[in-house]
Amino acid sequence: MYSEGKEKAQVGRVAVDVKGKSYRLRFTYPQGNRHEFSIARVSDEGWSTAIRAAQLINRDIDLGDFDDSYARYSPKHAKMLQIANADAKKETSKGRVAKTTQKNLWKVLDALIDKCETKNLNLKEANNFVNFALKQYAVSTMATLFRTCIDPSVNLAVRTKLISENPYQNIPLPKVQKKKIECFDPNEIKEIIKAFDSDEFCSPKSRYLHSYHANMVRLIALTGCRPEEVHALTWEDIKRKSTRTFICFDKAYSKGIVMNNTKNYVARLFPCNNQLVELLERVPKRDNPSNLIFPSYQLGYINQDNFRNRYWNKVLEGLVRQDRVTKRLKPYCLRHSFITRLIREGVDIATVASLSGNSPEIIMKNYLASRQDFDLPEL
């Protein structure tokens, strides 16, 4: 998301600006059909309301579930619609569910239902179904399935009066133990990049060199972007304004799906320092159908699971054996490492949050790792 003060912003396809004493949203959808309406009075609270509405509109456009009455985005329009039509059409759930959820979690749920005895699928046997499910999958997986698939479906049945209540909501799942936030220190990251550059852990018989991905690993480490964001980066995402270079992170590639938004629907322009500019200048431009900066060997999108299993894990296992890296962590931990490094070096958390596309609260809760080499000061 590019913004200037609290006067204008661009959230995906949606522009936010000031008209008179109100914030206005402007966008085109579908092609040739322009939309423009006021969303809130100019104030700090109004700015937050406008940005949230713009993010929601951009998401719904991507999902093909845009509400052309604006009722979903604007309390004023919702009230007008309620007055005009008390029996407004019901929302369907499929168009509002993330495509990655449809492609993957729905399949997991289908497999679970296929394994389960038919009698336990009866809502009266909700406890038996939950107990069976917990024997099939980890607590974290089941918590995700209930949050994204089961509860929304059963709650829809309640709202449409097919059933009277959701019996699963009264069954507590075991608490998911929060994973420790871990990161690499700067020297470990340098060792990782060095190992990718040198192909030292690459099999002599391999057709695919680790060094092919070295620049991609560098960019993740230097920007703290999510791996799925770097897989979707195109050369059009490199923006230049005056003497500055920026990287636009506004989409992602995950589980075989190209999404026109980031994980939390927050687009951002990342300012490049000299190190990043030099990196972008030496990345070879490989012709590929999507103009990707980091295409796969086959010139398509990189599959994150394949990259982790075939390249990343082999490099990290070798480095751990040689005591050059403490622990084999996932590529996503490069994001934790970037955020933790900036905060330890004194960058204020608001700036770190802006660079990473998260709120300060989320940064503190999910990304900031504790020091492992800390010596307690003596009294």
C-alpha cells in the first residue's frame, strides 16, 4: 500500500483520497465500470476506516465477490440497503473463502469425512466426531479446520434455519502450544547465502544448482518479505521514483495459486538501500511467461515446498553439521530474522511494522525472537 500522510493511498485497485471533508474510495470494477463513494469523515479514525474498507473491497474483487451495493464496506450504505430491502440477498460462503483454503483445507476436510464413520457425522455425535478427528490430525490442524471450514459451514446452516445450533462451538479443543519464535543471527544468514552461492552442499550429479536460488534467498533476507511474496515478484514490481528504487509487494504465489494480494491484504512499497539496488541490477533477467524475477528452472512459479525440500533443507542440514548454523529453521524464519535484526539495531517498531506490512502488535506477538546469547548484567 502506497500512502502519503493521511491524504491518499493506493490499496491494490482501490484509491483512497480526500474530497471535501470526507475520505473517498475510487476504483474500476469490472473493466470500464467506475465506482466512487465517501466512506468516512477526515480524522485518524476515518483514515483507519477508509483503509480497512479499501482492503476489503480489493480482497472481494480478487475473490469475485464484490458487493456492488457497498453495504459490506460502508455502514451508511448498509443502513440504506436495510431500509430499502429488509430481505437482501444472502451471502454465499464459497466466494468469500480464500482460494488456498478451498484448494487445500477443503480437501483435508473431505478426506477426514471419508474416513469417519457415518454415524459420527450426525450432529448429535459431535463429541465423537471431534475425538475421531483429533486422532487423525494435529491439534493445530484441527483448530484451523474448525475456524475456516467446519464452524462457518455449520453456522451458515444455523443462520438459514436448517438446524437450531452449532454443537461444535461448545466442545473445547486442546490448546495449541505456541511455537517459540526463532531466527538466524546475521552471521548465520551470511553463511546460508555463502553456501547457496558456492553449491558446496549440492550433489555432483544434480542437474539443479543451489546457486540458482542464491539471489532469491538474498532478497528475502534483505527485505524480510514472505517467501510466497518473492515467488510472485515480477519486474513490473520494481518501481523507481526520482533517485529511489522500491519493491512493490502486493501479491503472492502459494499452493499453486497466484493471489493478487498479500497474506493480510496489505500492499507495501519497500525502499531499497544500495545493497538491494545492486542485487536487483545483477539478477539475470530470464524470459518467462509471467515476467517473474525469480522463476523456477522450468520458468514457471517456484513451488515453496519443492524449494524447501530440494534446496533449502540440504543447505541448512550441511551448515548445521559443520556448526556454521545453530538449527535448521524454515525459510520463513528469514522474515523473523529481518524483523528481529532491525529492532535490535534500534529501528523503531512503527517503521519495522511498515516495512514488513504488519502492525506493531503482530510484530511483538509473532515475529520478534528473544536473544539466545544474552548475558544478564550484574547488579
